[in-house]
Amino acid sequence: MDSSALRDQLIAWSNINSGSDHAAGLDRMRQVLSAEFATLPGARVETVPLAGGAAALRVTVRPEAPRQILCSGHFDTVYGASHPFQACTLMDANTLRGPGVADMKGGIVLMLAALREFERSPHATQLGYEVLLTPDEETGSVASRPAIESAARSGKFAFALVFEPARANGDLVKSRKGTGIFTITCHGRAAHAGRDPKAGRSAILALAEYLPRVHALNDELDGVMINIGSIRGGSAVNIVPDLASAEVGIRITRSRDGDAVLSRLHELAAPINARDGYRIEITGQFNRQPKEVTPFEESLFAQWQACGRELGLNFSWQHVGGGSDGNLMSAAGLPSLDGIGPVGDHLHSPEEFVNLPSLVQRAELAARFLGRFAAGEIKFERVR
């Protein structure tokens, strides 16, 4: 496997801006990926139209084979067309910094390299696979969700491989928090700030009283993470503000945590709602349920880890706070092994980097595992 070729391919791909909101860049990136994945033997490449005008990419190889898996990735990044972080820099022989080099254009480079290597194995004809690459994972996979869930629920696949980046220490992802976005809106009563301020009810002050209590739930509720991401409210300085709101991100470790945190949010709002002229509303939803590890996934990881040790790679797996499309597949009933991409760190920042040797190492690992699975040497008992 040519490490310099993988590096150069990653640089070329990461220098194409494909921020989640950059339609032209996403279209260009999808076309580049389409041409590359079309080189897989017998590949059928399809553009999958999504709501809102975006499109995903589906690649199907040997759908008639007795064993089938799903490979998952996304080609959007968090770096928009106007973001200053637009190009790759080779920091040293082993380190490449650039937009999406780990999350997750590096994962797609690795995926393609692994599949090409696997196609050289003697039992390749016994394994078929579908590759689903989406354009909106970084914004919650809203448009892609139906396609992801349809694939997960199809019953065709034994499991999914999610090529999100590994942790900085090389660990895979054992489980992920669920994610939700909520809007907390406080209604008050407008009044002239000079003529009759006591007739008003300041929504800003009430919200400012409420939000610290919401933040304190981080210490109260185990496994729950709450981030107050933005606040807004008011208008002219001579008007007592009657409206204020906050956007809040909530992450949960277990599915049952969602009900617990929402219950506490409403309990904390009750004293303010009991006052004359005030009302707090809480709207939103969890767009990704937690990815909780299953016995099947524990077995899957053990086999993956064993293949890694044969190649001199030692790693474990760990619970992480960020969500992925693995959450959606898990909720739809398809087991997955997540975080099998390259080793990198500082995701979603101008310091994002990838460890270049890990591209070859993890691609060889994936190819070895797939070859063993195709040969029937790796078997799993899945409870449906």
C-alpha cells in the first residue's frame, strides 16, 4: 500500500472545501469520490438525492454475495467556504494538518484503500458491501437520515463499519452520547422602560436567572452534558424586553437520560412560570439517540482488535461525547464498529491533524478483517 499516494490523495481531497453549507463544494467532492469509488471491481455508483437539494453517494459491490456489510462515511466538514482554514500543511513526515484530514476525509481515503486491498484477497467474492457517503453529518444528518435508516433497517447487512477517526491514542469508539438541540424561550411583558417599568416583565432577566440552573445540571445528572450555545433577546433600550431565548445542546449517555433531563428542565422552569407575566417554553428534540454498546459489538471489536495485534497495533475502545451516523444505525437496529478511521486530533479546529502512518496501518487492518470475514474465519451470532 503506497503511503505517499494516500497522503497526496488526502491533501487533494481536503483542499476541496466541502463545508456542510457549501453546496458547490459538496457537489464537487461527491463527483471526485464517485470517480474514485467507481474504480472498485464491479462497483455500481449512484447519486442519492436528499431533501433540500443535497445528495449522498451510494456504492454497491456484489449485492448477490452471501455476506454483506455497510461502510459509512461523510464528506462534509465543519469548515465553510469563508472559514480561514482551507488548505493542508505537512507539519512533518508523519503529521498532516488540514480541514477534514481526520474528520473524515482521512477516513474515506482509508476506507477506499482498505476496500481496494481487500479486493485482492482470495475470498473477496464471498463478501458484498455498500458504501454510503453523506453530505450533512456535521449538521446532524437531517437530510441523510432517511437513507441511513433505510439501509440500517434493510436486513441486508451483518453490521456496519463507521470510518470516523480513531481517538488521539488510537482507541476506537465503544459508545457515543446521544445529541439534541433545544430552544428555551422566555416570554415576558413589554412596557415603557421610562414611563412604567414596573408594568413590564423582563424576559431577559428571567432567562438569565434560569440558565445558570440549567448549566448546573451538568453536575447533578450523571452522563448528561449541557452546553448553552447562544442567547438573544430584547430590542430597543427603552422597552422592557418581552422575549428572550437560548439555544442549548444536550448530550446523553443512555436513552433514558433524555426523559430525566427534560423533566428537570421543566421542573426548573416551574417557579418562573408561576410568576405573573412569565412563561418559559422548551422545544426541540434529540436528533441522535445514544450509541450504546451491545454484546454483538463487543464480539466485533474483539475480532477487530485481534487482527490489529497481528499487525503490531495495540488499542482499546472508549466512550466518547460526540455523535456520529453510528448513533442512527444503532438506533435502527444495525450493529456497528465506530471510530475505525485514522488516528488524529483537534477535530473541528484549525489545528486538526492526522497521523499519516495510521492511514496505511488502519487500512491494512480493515482489509485483513474483511478478508477473514469473507473467508468465514470470523463468525458472529447476532440476535435480531
